Amino acid sequence: MITTEQREKLRGWFAGRLPDDLFESLAEVTVDREEITVVGRIPEPRLADGASDAEKEAALQARIQEFRERTRDDRVEVAREAEHRFSKKVSWGVECGTERALFTHVAAPVMTRLRQPEREVLDTLIAAGVARSRSDALAWCVRLVQRHTDDWLGELRDSLEHVQRVRSQGPDAEPQDAPGDEE
């Protein structure tokens, strides 16, 4: 897990490195052990007043696809620099109107051991057609927990940052140079 300061520096790096005309705004930069995901807001297509929902949906999808194709070279160049600098894969996405689309992203394998009652939950989701496999069912469960516990998870992440700060001040921590120290 990274600290808020590290996350802010990462977001700042992308804000400074991305071409000014790539996004209307940088909506989100998230990071974990394997991946950095950069999501930007792009302008909505202009439609006639009274456009149907089907027309709006098709226009948003077409705008997202056009953006993806047109900006590919710029995004690849920034991703290569970031992957070299941060040693993580970079994934991209956009928000356009009410739509959010991720273009590429890492599906990292996660190993877990489950007892029979937990496996039964996954197998029930498969039997009901909610998931195609145990892996898919487990991902579905994680998304469900995430949706219903965002506040709690946010508080837990804040607590972990505090633990990291305190740990970094312990007796085994690397000594930090005082401001103004010269080598």
C-alpha cells in the first residue's frame, strides 16, 4: 500500500507528463502492487435536443472508441515512461458523460484457500448464472463488498497509512537527512 503523499506525487507526475489536450481533466489515478490506472474525463458528444437514450448511448460509445484510437500513441509513450519509472504496468480509461470505460487493465491472479462453506458460496453463484467460474464468482464477491463498504475501506486505508508513518519513525528506520544537510 502506498501513502497519500506517494499517491499525490504519482498523480502529479501524470498531470505534469500528460499532453495538455489529452483529457479535459485527470479524473483518477489509482495504484496497487501491479498496476497504475489513469482515468481522464473527455468531452461529451454534442447531440440535438431530445436525442433518444439509444442515440446518446451510441454517441458516447463512439466518442470513447474514437478517443482510444486517436490517443493510442501518446498514451503508449507516457505508459512506457511511467512503467520504467514506477515499475508497474499502466492502464487507461475514460469518463464521458455517464459512461466509464477501461481500455486495458491487469487481471492479476490471486491465490487463496477456501474452506467448503466459502466454496459453496462461489458454486452457488456459478449455478445461478451470476458467474462463469469460481474465479469470476470471487471477483463478483469482492466487487459487492467494495460497493457496500467504501467508507469502511477508506478508513482502514487511512489507518494503514498512519501505521506506515509510525513504523518509518521506529528504531530500525533509515535515518533521514535533516533539511539543509549537505553531502
